[in-house]
Amino acid sequence: MAGDTGMAGMLALLLWAQTLGFAGAQTTQLLVDPPWRPAKLWDQVTLTCQGSGTAGATTWYQDGQHWWQEGPANFTVTASGIYRCDRPGIGLSLPMRVLNARLVLQVPAWELLEGDTMTMRCRCWQDMSVTEVRFYHEDKEVGRSLTGTKLSLSPLQLNHSGRYRCGGQVDSKVAPWMLSAPVTVTVHVPVDIATITPRVLELTPRDTETQRNTVAAGVSGAILFLLLLVGIIVAWYQWHRLDARKHQERAPPDPMALPVEDPQATYMELQRQPWEPSDIYDNLHQKL
């Protein structure tokens, strides 16, 4: 019975440690609406900070500078820049750029997985007309369209990661041909495939801050989980020993056990006292 209780407690502690380990791997998330990155200022962009803790305890940063202490969980952007948010005990979110450029290449803001379809769109300031659009991957042209402004890649593969740009003929007399700023795309391996099929991922000098932060968050979560697991195992072992000791001290005496009487004479004493067989008959005669 005691073993079953100890095993149940051990399983509960392990589940608790696993939950904390996953919680430690979580990071503050910065969501954007509409869900495109980089965001365009004239789209009435809304940024939302998600994470544990109180929503009113959100700290906002703009262009690397402390901007809004104890701000709301979400707000509508009114100025271009690079935004990040922070929740107590979790850390900074990944950056989100809001541009006010004349030509912008946008990609989906959600995580891109291997096998998915990614649609890129090339947009001009205030949605002005842009034609003869060309798309570039690492400065190599990967597609063009005379009238369209979108390009879809499917199915996504790991080698689709990298920097993308778009260029086109803008309906403007100032700069008829324009080229957008580069946008970094990272294709991730799905979790179920990553856990079954090991892969060797090579980090290149062009890895973005997103990749570095993701790896750092995963390593920190794994280390925290291992530390919690070791601490819980040691605590359970100490608790089990203490419980066993208390159980032995509280055990009632056995009523069927015979009391131990002090011997009247030791073996050595009997050896030192000589006796004769007639002593037995003398003792019986006296009793009779």
C-alpha cells in the first residue's frame, strides 16, 4: 500500500515537473493583425502581447528603447519602427517590424513549416499600382508576374529559408522601378517529424535573431526541466526514507511476542560450578 502511494506521488511529481518544464520553454509572443510581416503602417496594424502574468504588466519597446511601462496587452500602431514586448518572468518577445516604405514584400506572420504553402505579396505604399513584379531569393529571381503581385511556394522545403525581395514598376514619376527591403523566411521542421526523424540543422552566418532566440529558448527550457526533474527525484528519495523511518517508530509492539527474561546464570558461570548427579536426587528428596 505504501509502495503504491509512493509511486502515485512520484508520477504526480513527474507530471508537475514536465508541466513546469514546458512552461519554462515558453516565451512571450508578439502577434500582429493583419497577420503579415513586416507590417505596413497604413493597414491599421494591431500588436498583441501574449504570455503568462498580468496583461497590465506588459512593457513595450520601440527601436530597442524602453517605450511604454505597464502598458496594455494590445494597441494600434501609429508610428513605424521595430516593436517588442515583455512580460515579467518570461522575457522579451521576438521583434516585429512596422514599415512605412513605398514598396514592401510581405510574408505570413505565422510559423512556416516544411510542407506548407507560403504566399508572398509585393505591395506599394497606400496600395498604389505596381506591375511587372519580380521576386528574388538570395538575389536570384524565382518568379515574375506582369500584372499580379503574389507568389506562392509549395510545398515548402528547408532550402526555401533565406532572404526574399520583390521589385516592380511603381505608378509613380519619382521612382518608377523600386526594390523592397529584404525579408528573412525561416522554414521549420514539424514537431512530430522532428521528434521521430533526427536531422542535422546547420546554422549559417545569415541566421536571424529569430533563429537564435528560438534555439536559446528551447535549450533553456530543456535545462530547466532536467534541473527540476533531478531536484524532485532527490526530494522524493529523502521523503521516502523519512516516511519509512517514521513508520518503523510508530509500529505497535506485537502482543504475541514473549517477554525476554534475564537469564539466571550464564554459560560461563555454569561451567565454573562443579556438580554431581546426586545433586538432582537431593533436591527431589528435599521437596518431597
